[in-house]
Amino acid sequence: MLTMRSGEDARPAVPVAAGERLVSLDVLRGLALLGIGLMNVEYFGRPLRDMGQGLEPGQAPFDHALSWLVYVFVQGKFWILFSLLFGMGFALMDERARAADTDFRTLHLRRATGLLVIGLAHALLVWAGDILVPYALGAFVLLWFRDAAPERQGAWGAALYGLPALAMVLMGALWMWVDPASVADTGNVTDTARRALEESRRAGEIAAYTTGSWPDAVRERARFLVGNLDETLVFEVFAIGVFLLGAWLLRSGAIAEPAAHAGLHRALRFVALPAGVALALASASVAVQFDLEANAGRALLAMSLMLVASPLMSLGYLSWTLRALHTRTGARLLGALAPAGRMALTNYLLQSLVGTWVFYGYGLGRWGQVPRRWQLLGMVALFLVQVVASRAWLARFRFGPVEWLWRACTYGHLPPMRTATARSP
């Protein structure tokens, strides 16, 4: 049971000053933003209903190779990195609220509600592949774990993510081991009707985004949001697990003081990351294109192996990034990502706005016409523009525009937007 201070006894909370931020978290957010963009750009011009089907068939060899590299080393790894950071943000706000004797419960509920509103606007008005709504819903659940010791938070996180993932690996292996004919699709009327419905929905999605108007696209996004609530709830289990792992990492001191946790970081860099890469390569050797009708066991095994590999690789990426930040060259190069990370929410939404404008019919209408190589190059170029623009913006303003609105929801008032330097004559 949670023990929280009432709003009457708590001191008012204010946004954290720029000088009090953990720069390493901003750098990691910037890196995660790039990874998320490299993954999402494919689905600005491809049906979201294809997301669980692996690599797009029919690509040129070079484009297929690029897609394979993104699938193995990027896809599924950077939403986990973002989720770890989300959990760290929760723990950091909690620790600072305790130190300042402020009402964290009200603060957190406002923050989650604000994110939910922003996420729903994004999911309905911009792009259906939104991740903010699941994050916001998971944030409400995090309150139940607030008073757990860091080690218990980590244990709960590992269990919530690891147990379902390992169960899926076992199920896929067993499915491949049994006689495929005994579980093959019989082609009955129910299966035929279901496949026809799925194809109809996929065709409707393509039509809405390629030839439809913006209101047509909004209606399709609403259908997708409601129709995928079951998948969202399954995703929540994994996401909350990663949030709790992030909270444990922050509260343990492994992020702020990595040198004091050298053994953990060595394990992440030299055990977790190689093991994750090995599992990811094993997954790719089983299948990179998934046919759940013809060979469900192979598809399930490949997907579940990648599900286990992804957090191991994400934690390895995190630890290597922290290691690099403690070198002069790494601090200079990676430090350039910090402004983009401070504006990660604004930049994430901008990526969706630009991506849908380029690919959708109510924009430039390039759906299905851009090879993978140019998709990835375009996203890297957009990210570099965001890095430069974020630095210029934050030279004059304290927050990104969406971050400012989110903080207003969180703290119950509009915080000052311009920096002291920008306000001075």
C-alpha cells in the first residue's frame, strides 16, 4: 500500500532547473530518438497492420540488407531504451519530490494525464503508431510500485518482461517440434472469413492513407486505436516491466555514478550485449518474415527470441553510452545529442508530422514509392536537423514547446518559457 503526503501538507512543486538535469539521460533520450525514428520511418509508408510480419518482401538486395540491419540492431531496442528512461524519469521525480517534501502523487497523476492527452492527439490526429498512450496508461500503474525498494522494483520489472517473453520462446519451440500438419490451418469457413476481414482492414488502411483526405485518415486512426486495444494491453505488461527496470537502475545509483557500479556495467557491456546480439542473430536465422498462417511456430519462435534479445541489447547500448560519456571524445560527440534529448517529446511528434506529410495522400503522397535506403537517409537527415534546431531553440527557451505544455499540466501553472539570457535586454 502506498504512503503519500496529502496535498495540504506538501510544498508546491516546480520544474527542475536546467543545471539540475542529468545530462546523461538527455544524451540517451537523443540516441533513443534516432533509433525510434529509424524504426518508425518504415511504417509511415507501410501499413501498421504489417508491423508484426517482419521484413517487407520484394525489396532490392541493398534495401533488404539495410532492413535486416535495422531489424536486428534497432527495431525493438530503442523503444525499450526510451522506456528505461521513462522509468528513470519517474524515479528521479519521486526522489526529488521526497527531498523537497512535495506532493508527488498529484504531480505524477497530472503528468500521466497530460501525456495521455498528448498521446491521444498524436494517435488520432497525426499517426496511429503512437507509443505515448501506452506510456501514459503504464504511468498510472507505476504508482503501485512507488514505495517498493529498488531491488524489488528491479525484480518486478524483470518478471513482468522476462516471464512472458520466455514463455513465448518455449511455446514457439514446442510448436515447431510437434508435427506441423497437426496444427496446420484447415482452411475452414471461420479461418477464411477471418483472413478476408484482415485483408479488408489492411486495404482500408492503405486507401485511407494513400488516397483519402485528412478526415479519412483520422477515422482510420481511430479504428486502429480501438481495434488494437487488446495488443495495447499486452504491450503494457512488457512496458511496465521495463519502466520498473529503469526505476531500479536510477535509484540504485548505476546511472548517476556508473564508476561505483563498475561490475554491473561490465556485465551489461560484456555479457548482456553479446548475449542479446547472439539471440537476435538466432532469431533472424529462424525467420525475418513471419507467416502466422503457414508456419506459426517458426514465426512465434523468431519473434520471441528477438523479444528476449532486445532488452539485453538495450541495456548494453545504455552502458556503452555512459562509458563513452566519461571520455573526452565521447562527451564531446554524444553531448551534442543532449538538446535533442531535452526536447525528445517535441522531436518525436515532429518526426511523425514530417513522416506522414511526406508519405500520406494529404501530403506529398510518397506512400510505397521510397526505397528503404532513402527512408533511412531521410530520417538521419531529419534527426541531424533536429539536433541543430534543438540546440538553437534551447539557447533562448527553457523547454521544447510540447514539453512546456506537459510541464504546465504537471505543475498546474505555466512555467516561464524564455531563458534568463533571452529575457535580458
